[in-house]
Amino acid sequence: MADAVRPYTRALYEVASAQGVEGRIGQDLALLRALWEGDPDFAQPFITHPLVHAAAKEGVLERALGGVVHPLTLNLLRILVRRGKASLIPELAPAFYREQEEHGKALHVVARTARPLTPEARASLQSHLAEVLGKSVTVEDVLDPDLLAGVELVVSGRRLDTSLRGRLDELAAELKG
């Protein structure tokens, strides 16, 4: 599916970059992915159903997301629905982040947490990581209740685990041998 989504995210990135809204679009796409994966029985069957007319799907998207996501994001959703490619929606965020990284604009960091990050905590984490890494950073927060507490960061494929679950696993490994 990565190949199928790439032309869409490449075009979206180019327009977003020209308008200086890459960060906002990245947040929108992360929100869409969370909505898609958070309740698969809610939106997915309707948005991907082949017998539901595209105009009906677009109307629902407009009413539900019109005031929430950037118009560029909403336009991309309309295009995907019209072309019968709504199943690509959860793939948009990772592909968009890859575009940002390839253009040297920002590093994508996945922050796995036991509880949702507050906007303040997210902004603080983002600014601290940008300072430490010397680059602009986009943070995608992913809920993982198994972590118990703390955060696990994944940056460019490297994992930094400061979660309570990670520390407990390290302690268990030390005790075993």
C-alpha cells in the first residue's frame, strides 16, 4: 500500500510545503489515522463501502471534519473517496512523515505513551527533541496501555525506552542472568 499512497502524499507535501503548513497537515493525518484505527467499526465500513455513493461519503466527511482539519487535508480525503481509495487513509500519516524526512524538513518521532499527551506536554517534548536533535521534529503520539507509565520514543528506526514497562523488562533480564 505504501506505493499506492505515495503519489497522494507527495503532492500533498508539495502544496503544504509551499503554504508552510506541513506541521498542521502532519497533525491532521495523525488524527485521521487515530480515528481510523481507534474505532474500526465506526467510520471504516461506511467510508470504504462500494455501494455508498461518493457524494454521501464526502458530505459526511465535510460535516465531521470540515472545521477540524486543514482544507488541504479535507481535499485529499475527497479525492481518495472519489477514486475509491479511502482504505489508504491510515497510510497517509506515515507516508507524509517520510516525505518530510526525505526533504530534510523534519524528523518523525513516534512517542508511545500509556496516556494521551496533553498539548503542553506534546509541545514541550517536540521542542526538547528539536533542540537535542538539531532539526525540526514532528511528534506522533500513540497510546500503548502496556507501558504503564513513561514514554517510548522511536526516531529514525531507533528506540529509546524510558517507560516503566521497559525498565521492568530490563530489571527482569538482569535478574535472570
